Amino acid sequence: MSAVELQANQISKTYGSHKVLNALSLRLEGGQLTCLLGQNGAGKTTLLRILAGLQKPNSGQILLDGQALQEGFRRQIGAVMHQTFLYEYLTALENLRFYAQLYQVPVETSLLKEALARVGLGKAREVPVRTFSRGMKQRLTIARALIADPLLLLFDEPYTGLDLSGCQLLNNLLAEEKAKGRIILATTHEFEFVRQVADRFVILNKGRLVDDFSGGSQLSLDRLEARYLAITAPRSIVEKSSNLLPQQVDA
């Protein structure tokens, strides 16, 4: 897959008089995982929903691989959102087949089975989703996001419901998708897990991007948390712990 790019230019979104996103601009490259951090209500989910084509911004433009994001691009986007949108009375395999047909993606049954095996649901493919645990449903939504071989992957709190092995499985999948050149944007509060695979962190505060820095194994958990708290937490909270002082964080 050739290098791809997503550009969000001057994106604004308001609900009534409340401005959720304020002239936000963000550039994402293929082959990288960018982690979007921020407090609850910072606008993270709204941004992901706009990028996924589920909501429209009040102003601004989104370009995916150099072209304006349109309805036809939906199949180029794989998304894991807060709600699973799974059909409880269908099996795991039937859910994947339904969504493949919905997005007009020609996928053979053997490939759908491989997708389920990839997320650890191979033995549960004929089981109705209503019997699944929260973690199993999360694994299924991850499999669904990948079946169309998308250019762009969006994950809103992807570690939700996953146990330790599930979190590691997800990280392995994210690493594999990065190697394929995908554009990946994820939001999470699970700093320890995402730190292992993120190439870049951006911090959203009150609808604006206020920090942008490199990730990777050289970024310790303490330093990541310190940089985040220096922006999002009251100064009195940050100053209570010498381990979290902003000056301990590399610029």
C-alpha cells in the first residue's frame, strides 16, 4: 500500500452555543498510530465521529488521500466507537457478513473466519452475540473495522472491556496494521497499553489541539502522564507529586 495521508483543516463543531471543536487542524500519516488524549468532554469522540463520516462539522474540510471525505469513502474507514452496533441475535460470523454486504465489500466466508480467528474469536464464530462478554464484543467490533482493508482506522477507547491478553492482542494487531501503511488514530485513557504502540501523541483541550509530541518506547509512562497532567489537571494537583512535575518531561 502506498503512503496515504489524512488532513483535517480548521474543523469546528458546535452544539447550540457550546463549541466542541474550535478550528482544529490535524495531519495524520500512513504507517503511524497517533493517540489523541484529553479529558472527558474535550471533543475527542466528536472528532472521531466527524472523521468517520458519522457527523458533519459546522466548518472545515477533511481530505483523505488527497480527496474530500465523501459518502463513497465510508468503506475506506474502519471504526471502533463506544457503541458496538452489533446485532445481538446474529452470530459473530453473521455480523461480519452483514456489515461486509452493507458496505459492499466482497469478502469470502473463509476471509471472515480468518478475521474472527485473528481477534481470538475463531471458536465462537457460530455463537450468537447476545451471549458474548463485553470483551468478546469489543474483539468482534475490531474484526469488523478491519474487514474492508481500510485506509483509515479510528479507535475510540479500543481497550474497553479487554483483559490483559486482549489488550496485548490489540497491540499486536495495531502494529501489524501500521506495517501495512494504515492511518491510525486512537483515543484512550489506557496510557500504559497505548504507549507501547503509539508513534505520536496529541492532546486535545477544550476543542483545541494544545500539544503534539513523539511516542515510542523511549517515552516512559511517568513522562507521558506528566505531560498530560501538566495541561489537563489543575496546577495544585500536579504540584502534589514531584514525579509529575512538568519540568521533568522532555520537550
